[in-house]
Amino acid sequence: MSQPLKQLCGSWNEEKQHFSSTLRGRNMIAMKCVWFTHIHVFFRHNLDEAMLTDPWDSMKHADLVLVLVDVSDHWTRNSLSKEVLKCLSQFPHIPSVLVLNKVDILKKKFLLLEIVTDLTEGIVNGKKLEVKSAVKPDSRSSVKSPLQITRASPPESKASGSPYMKGWPHFQEIFMLAALHGEEVDTLKRYLLMRAKPGPWEFHSDVLTSQSPQEICDNIIREKVLEYLPLEVPYGVTQVTDVWEEGECGELIIVQSLLVPRESHKRMLIGRGGKVISRIAQEAGRDLMNAFLCDVRLKLQVEVKS
């Protein structure tokens, strides 16, 4: 079975976490989601050094790069970040694809013309873009693009990585979708499978995971923390397992402390009336029961690092 290694890159948000989960499935698309961290954010939140180096290290092993852009964000949708452009410029030999998400939220569909032109420098797969209106009055799909993009003559040469560039002129394809509703996601999945490179399995087919139960537990809880805390705040959370034992009725009892660097982060993680930490514990507890196939009693407590 094919196991293509795809890399999804951009500035971090929950969208990319959800998007990468949506693409993974029965077809075993191996995808790594990485995001770029500004150096001032790295020092401000005392993040792990891997937050700076991981995107670059991962690119060395990627077969294809997907650059995901949220078109509903009018602050960032018309240009790629400097970090993304720098990374693409350093690995120009790795094929890249532009994915525009949340097209259903964009009410003024004609803005896609401007967005596509800016993010591609008007060039896709080595050809200059010609964009024509393709609006259908009776179209019901929320992600039907009003643009019909065709490729014309080769463009004039432009230096990759130019400081004046807002986009990347070497994307091979453009996909427009609404991942939350699953619209056009299958089209992208088929493309990824078509580009898959067969490779050997790293582990025997009988091996479900190489992670220990404790690692599985940590990752499930961290997933929920990432989902409920904003921006870089989750990366300042340290997990410490205080109790891991079997109860009298065979249930698994887990007590974990979540250590945060600031009192303000503690308040965010606990939430008003303890709603946030309770929801994290409930959802993580359900996922742990599904993973371990037994009853799980999970207790989370939040403390400020000493």
C-alpha cells in the first residue's frame, strides 16, 4: 500500500489540526502538520526548540507540500508568511500545492481571483494564469468557485524568494474547499493518493502503535489542550502523570497535572466555573476508553510552575 509523506505547513491554528485529521483515513496518507513560529513568540512563551527547527527538518523528508490558507481571514489571506516563503524557497525541488480552505464562508466569491493571483504570483505549474468568470446562477454548492482558472503562455522568469513576493510561483495545483463540511475534500484526497509513492511499512501490520500507553494518554490530553487553548499557549503546558493504576473494578485511574507558566494561563485552562478543564477531562476520558477498551477515570489538575 502507498504511504506518501505529505507536509502541511503554515502558521499554527486549530484549522490545520482539523484539516490534517480530515485528510487522514483508511487510505493511510502519512501527513505531518507543521507550523512556523516567530522568534519573539518562541522566547516569550519559552517554547521547545523543536518549534523552530521541526518545519525545516520535516521538509527534508516530504514528497509533497500542502500550503493551507484560510480565505476567511482578511488579514492574512492575500500573502504567505515570510517563514513559509523562505521554507518553500529553500526546498524548491519539492512539489507544492496551494489549498484554499473555508471558501464557503467567503461571501464575495470574486475575491478568490485576487487571492489566487496574490498567493501564486499569477503562475501555476509554470504557466501564467488566465482567470475567467464561471458563475452558475443555480449553483448550490457553497465551495463552487466563480473562477475558471486556465493556463496560458509561460510567464516571464521571476526570482524565487524575492523580498517583494507575496506568493509562491511554483505551486503545481490549487484546491478550493470547505474542510469542516467535507466539501471537495475527497477531490484533494484523490490527488494525494494519485501522487503517492509506494514505500515499505516501517512496522509489521500486526503492530497497532509504537507508543506506550502513557504516551497515548499524554497525546490524547494534549490534543484537547491544543483544541481549547488559543495560539501558542498550549505549548507552555507541561504534563506530569501523578497516578497511573488499576482500580478495584479493573478500571484505569489516571491523575495528571497540567503545569502552566503563568497565573493567567491557569485561568484560561480552568475556564469560568471550571468548564474548560472539565470538558477537556470528559472528552479525553472518552477517547482514552476507546483507545484502551476499558473504563477510565481521568482527573486533571492545573498548577502554575514553581
